[in-house]
Amino acid sequence: MEKPVRQVSDLSLKFGTFNTRFLPWSLTGRSRAEELSRRVLDGAYDVIGLSEVFDNRVRRRLVANLASQLPHYISYLGGPSRFRANSGLMLFSRHPFAQIPYPLRVSGTVVASNDGGRNPWCEVAFAPFRHSRSTDRMAGKGVALARIVANGSPINVGVLHMQASYASDSRREAERKVKTRVRQLHQVRDVIRQALGEDKARDEEVVILGDFNIDGSRSRHEDAKHEWHNIFRVLKPGFSGAPLHDLWHDFGPADEPGHTYPVSALASRMDYVLWSPRISESSLRVEKVEVASNLVTATGAHLSDHLGVNAYFEAATAREGSPKEKRSISGFSVRP
């Protein structure tokens, strides 16, 4: 596959998240994997997190296509049970991985590389979720954390996929799934806190990518009891006083809903990029956040039942005094 030349500044960073819907033994998996690879390479991502890559053939194809440009990657995360599918999570980075301050004992299997596949890399924190319901019990969903170094600064990157809900769920089952996601958020917080320690969780950048399966539509935010608020109630204490941003809510276009699911009739915002800047002056500024309309075929056909999300950062020292420089974290509200 021909690789495009990267044209973006070294002082800019592009993060992406995408639920791929590569279910086991998908009949369209190979062709969609090739198309997705082209779109990711054309998109010049610095970091992209993928979920629902359950097909092992697709996983191998994505690594083969992307590793030359994104040579620092996590290709497989699986729990300890052989009766469940793997997590479906993958992470690709243009920037090298670094050691995690406080490595966790991994419960399962991690396959990763920091040099394009020549050698394994074990500095990944991964935890399969302990709680799940219905068909999610057949999957090994969880949360992973890796540490990259970009522009000389560490950035801790999490990727996750949480409990799904369905329109056919009874009211009681829907309520149980909300409680399950709360338990999963607690586990996400614990992984971050244990892997980084209180000091690094507060004093370093953290970006979390993934399908939370929580509708973050702005109309939901007015209801203080809606589970979108659980993201901040549960996760924010893990950052020891540092802010926590839902980038679409805090930096996205006010006149766009940011819906990512389902592509057949977009109605919900399930896919997120969260950012916790270091509590001292952040090394990053948010440039923009957008729904990833680039992750489609050349004819505009969708590659999944989700749309992705792209987030653009720039180094805080870049272009001092420009309009982008003014979009610092102090200009935006922090969720309680």
C-alpha cells in the first residue's frame, strides 16, 4: 500500500477514535480493513484508537498496512478467559511509547511493539472489565493505557470500549447497564491512578479515546441525573485536582450535535475524546475537534455503524499570541 507523505507540523498532534465493527469472521472484513487503512494513512494521525476489532485476520491486516507509518502499536489485548473474545481494542501511534511509571500486573495477553513489529513491548497497562451484562459477557472489553512521548513531553493515552445498551432492553435491564458502566468507569479510574500514580495523573497530559456507550448529546447535559455526568463524577477524582474535558462538549462547534451513532440515522454521541491537561501549565492547546467524516470509503460509504471523532492539539508554545493560543483551558468550563 502506497504511504502518503506527512504534511503536518511537528508541533501539531492529531488523535482519533473509531469503533470499527469488525465482528469475528466478518464477510466484508478484509475489504473494509484495506479501506480503513488507506483512510487512516491519508488522515495523517499521530494517534488513533480502534475498538471492535474482533476479527484476527483484520487485526493482522491493519498492522501490516499501518506499522510503517505508525510503528508504535498495541495490536492485541485479551483477557484471561479462553471462552471470551478479545477486547477488540487497538492503538497506533506515530510517536514512541515510553515506560509506564508504575507497571500493573496484566490480567490477560498483550501484544504490542515499539519498533514496527521487530520486538515486543510490554509497557502497557490493560484490565478487562470485571463487570458486564448480556452479550458483552462474550467479549473481553476493557481499558488499556500506554505512554507516548511527543514533542519531548509524555502523553498518557487510554483506549476503551464500555458496556453496550440496546433499544430492546427493558427498563430494568437499561438501569442495570447504567450501573455496569459506572463500575467500569471506576475501573478505568483505578487503572489510570495505579499506572501513573497521583503525581503523574495530576502533572502529565492524559487523553482517553473510545466508545463509552453513553449518549453525550448536549440535550442530555441539562439533566443532572443523566449518566453523562457519571463520567466526570467517577473519573475526575482520579486526576488529583486536574481538569477533565469532554472535548466535544467543551471545544466542539456549538451548532453541531457531534452524533456518531448509528450512521443509518445519527441520534447519539457515543464516541469520545477526553483530555486531562496537567494541573500546571499544559503542554497542549486544543485546536479543534470534529466528527471523523474522513473515515469513509472513497464513494462516501460508511465503514462501520459508528462515525469516529478527531481531535487536534498543538504545542502550547506554538504560534504564541495567535487565535489558537487563546483557546487555552482557562477559557472553558470544567465539568464538576
